[in-house]
Amino acid sequence: MASQSTSPLPVGQVLEISFAAFTPRITIDSERELTAEIVAGDNIGFSDTVEYEAAAVRDGLVLVSWQEHIGSTIVHVLDLSSGQAYTAVTSANRGFMRLTGRIEIKSEA
């Protein structure tokens, strides 16, 4: 994915995604950096601030990806129009998960 000069996710925006087993909160810290925190469920308390890339696929549809410092790779397709997230995670121990969840915008930029 090519790097963009302007992220389609506004700085200061906070999203929570409710998956069956856990809920991450994603805070957009800058056009290149975000903080992901697990606020409920499995791995509650985990937090990491990482560099990310995001691309607007179309209006209301954003692809965002990053690699955590522990080695997990995260790819979200965020359908902000419908409030659905489609996610693929390769964990640090090489496990693979496909997830869907509901997006809640906790704070606008």
C-alpha cells in the first residue's frame, strides 16, 4: 500500500470496535501514528502506539494497517458508513484470525 501524505482518518478521532472476544480502542494520534488499546475482553490492558498507513478506498470506506511492536500485523477495512469493521490479524505467534465487528466513533477529531 502506498504511503499517503494525508490520512483519511482525522487526527484526534477515537474508534472502538466490538468484536466477539475483545474490544480495541483506536486513537488517531497523527497522520502516521495511532494508539491501539484493548479495553474489554481478551488481552484487556494491552496498549501499543505504532506507525500506520491508511487509504480511502471510497467515501466512508478506509483500509488501515499496522504492525505492533510484539509482531502482530493488523489490517482493518472500516466501513464507516455502515459501522462495520472487517479485520485480519496475524498474531505474534503466527496465528491468523478473521474478525467482524461493530464500529463506534467515541470521539470526532
